[in-house]
Amino acid sequence: DQAGLDAARRRSNLAGAFAAAPCGQASVVVVDDLVTTGATAAACSEALLRAGAATVVTVTACRADRRSRGRCPG
């Protein structure tokens, strides 16, 4: 659970949490519904790059705005 953790703690909490099967030189798209600090997307991307992905791109539907107390603006 990442709720209540700051960015540094989120990164630490996810260190080594994801693994990927070897994927050759594939280009991979990571889809995340909500980005708060980016820690989950970064951890997924790191695992994919370690597995051999040539390129990793993250696409997200919404980025949390801390000024709106974590709710998506608009």
C-alpha cells in the first residue's frame, strides 16, 4: 500500500517489487490509471529495461495534483 507515503518512501517501497520475463528489444507501453509520484511507473519501467526492453513509455489517464489533495483536477 502506497497511501500516505511520500515520494522517497514510495520508491523505496517498490524497489525490486516488479519483474519481467525477457522481452528482447521490444518497445513497451506501461499504462497507469493514476500517477501520484511516478514511483510505480518508474519501478515497472526499470524491470522492463532490465528484461531487455529497448524503449519503455508510460501513458497515464490522470496525474494527481497535490494542491487538490490527491484528487485528479478537473
